[in-house]
Amino acid sequence: MTTAPAEAAKGALARYEAVIGIEIHCQLKTASKMFCGCSTDIDGAAPNSHTCPVCLGLPGTLPTINKSAVEWVIAAGFAIEAQTPPATRWDRKNYFYPDIPKGYQISQYQLPLAANGRLTFDTSAGPVTVRIRRAHLEEDTGRLIHQEMAGRRASLIDFNRSGMPLMEIVTEPDIRTAEQARRYAEELRLLMRTIGASDAEMENGQMRVEANVSIRPIGREAFGTRVEVKNMNSMKAVERAIGFEIERQAELIDGGDKVRMETRGWDEPSQSTYHMRPKEEENDYRYFPEPDLPPLMTTPEWLAEIATRIPELPSVRRARYTGEFGLSSYDANVLVNDASATALFEGALAVGAGVSPKLLANWVTGEYLRLAKGDAGGGSVDPVELAALARLVADGAISGTNAKEVLAEHYASAAPVASIVEARGFRQISDSGALGKAINDALAANPAAVADYRAGKAAAVGFLVGQVMKATRGQANAAMVQTALRERLEAAE
Ligand SMILES: [Zn+2]
């Protein structure tokens, strides 16, 4: 294939409609594992150092439910407008891989903690709403490591991840393009971070996105054969892998072949999907109710208490920024999609420095995010200092160009804005007496420019402004200089 997958998908989408459902697993932010007391702080820990008889699946052990994991799923359910039933249940999902020590996983099948939700997000073609079938709680598996040992291929297993709490969120097959799939996953990630349920970093497996992709001729009702795509380790990979898969399936059908039901993996180096294994059917898992755990009851009081902990959600925040503050929807998106930008904007607004929200938003979406995402990332901006800086610019006390330098220095050193302005001599000369002398000098020293201006060359004033700025080492208020020069030049005619 010579065209890029994303563009190629547009080709296939002229003839076929893609039908995409997304399953997302999120590691929940709890202190201990799902059914035992082992710590979830396993980053960089020695293999198998965070295990106990329960999460090793030893015979005779009994699980106990982690309450805060349950509450995170209920909170996520509220955030996706889902319903939580008065009673939910645990089920055993039976399958045999070496990374699952019990030979089954405790999950939820028939009565998930949240059902019938939805999520609305923006795309380049406008807003899209996707129905969410369910969000349920389950336990994570261990991790297999394949490596050479003493000249032989060996498979090692680390059970530190075994029993970590996972939330699985499953959409209806409502997604139609690779871009919609990426945007859905991005919005869900933002939602999880906003409510605090998960850090949802794809790169380290805290959030895992899988897609079921099929295509059908445009106008046909029946679904095509679906293929599951795994191993997409970034948002970009989600869009590319699905785009590639749509095109691959279209080529197969156009060539008279059939799409096989299978699980495929995304291979980043070759930017293509490859066969991993035949896809299991749901009945292969032989679900049955977990005999070691009673059903879980949810009271209205408990649900109401969880609801009070949910902060302002991204969709509500965007609407407030565009409605109340008059920000463009682009600016509102940029602010809301980055947690540090949201916090800085809200913090600077709260200072009440008399600077308009629009001006503060410009500083955050422009200079702040440029610094935070650039090579010098890792610093920070104090909201109080940002408000002070925006105030200085609004008052004409320092120039916009100098203010950018001040912010960069504050970002790197955390020094107060006022002392940086002082130390660098950035305070503008706005005093008309001091400016008047510099203007007089410039007029006297440049009779040719004065004559040009009076002969109708209006641009000559720019040269004179430059001379005054030079003489004041850039500290003159350029707008004031320009106005004063014009007045002087015209008054003397
Ligand atoms: Zn354990």
C-alpha cells in the first residue's frame, strides 16, 4: 500500500461503512488490589514482590471486595450518564492463559455496575454521541515476559499486576470512522482523569484500547465479520490501526475474499496489523456467578454520596467557558483538554486581578502551553504571578514581547514576575515627560524623516518610532510614542 492508512480509509469509506465498537480497560487509582490487601504501587518493583495467596490464586483463599474500586466505577458511570442497578453481581470468566493463576478472572457479566451510558465529543466533522453499553469491574492478569535465558527462549511471569482493579468500558457499535474512535478514547481518558478514577496513561498500560472493526457496503443493514484490534499504544496508533484495518478489509472484499474473525495486533514499525489468534466467542468463557462473593447492593444514599464527589465534567466546563467567558470553542477545548492548563486558568481567574478571562485564556493556551510542551518543559507557572503579568501588559506597563520573556523566566525559575521585570529593566516608560525628551531628540536628529512624513510618506513615522525605542533601550511604550510623534509632526505643519 502506498497511501497513508488514514487517507486510504477515506477511499474505502466511499464504498463501505465502517462499524466500530471500542473496549477500554482503565487501571483504577486505588491503594490496594481488587480482592486482596497487596499494594498497587508496583512501578519499578521487583517481579512478584507485590503478591499474596489471594492474587496468586492459591487454593483455599477467598476474595474481599475493594470498596474504593467499586466507587470509582460508579463515579465513572455518573460521568457517562449511565445507570447503576440496585444490585450487581460478580461472575467467573473462565480461560486458561499462564498469566491468570486461578484459571478464571473475577469479572461482571450480566449485571455490570453501570449500563446504558453515552459520551458526546467533538470531531472535525462536528459533535458525535456514542452509546456506552456497560462499565464493569474486574481484576487484571499477571504479565508474561518472553526472553532468552542461558541460550534458550524462556517465558517468565510477574504476578505484581495480578489482581489490580480494572474498569472495562464497552461502547455500542456506533463509531463510523477512525477519527471518531480516537476522539472517543481521548474524551474518555479526559473524563477518567477529571474524576480522578485513573491516570489513564496509554504508554504504561494504565489505559488499553481495543477496537472491534467491521465494514459493510453503504446502505446495507447487516454487519460484516468483525476483527478485534489490540496493542495500540497511543491515540495516534488507535486512529492509524483502525484506518489500516478498514482499508485491509475493503481490499479483501473487493478481491472476492472473506474477512476472517480474528484478533489482530497493531505493529507500530510497519504501521500495519498482523494476525495474533482466532477470536474467542463469549460462550467460550463459560461465565457463571462467582460463588465466593455475594451480590453487591447499592443504596440510593451511597450513590448520592458518590455523586457529590464528582467535579465539574469537561463538557460542562467547555460550555461554561464559551457561554460565560465568550471564549472560542477552540480555546475552550485547548484549556479543558489539559489538566494543568485548566488549573492555571481557573487559578488566575480566581485572583481577580481585573484582567478579562479572554486575556488570561490567551496566555494559558498560547505561551504557557508552548512552554509546558516544549523542550524546556517541567517548570510551572503560579496562577497569582500569571494574573499579575497579564495585568502589567493590560496596563501598558510592560510590552507584550517582554512579558513573554518574563513568563519563560518565571516558568523556569519560579521567581516572582515583579522582580524579573525589575531586574531586566522591562518596565515601560509611559511617562509623557520622559518620552517627550526622547521624541524631541529623535525629531531633531532625523530632519530627513520629518520632511518625508510631511511630504506624505506616512511610513516615515515608523522609522522615528524605531529611533525612540532604540534610544530608550526598548522601554518606551511603543503605542504612546507613535501617537505622540504623529501629534507633533502634524501640529507643526
Ligand atoms: Zn495480593
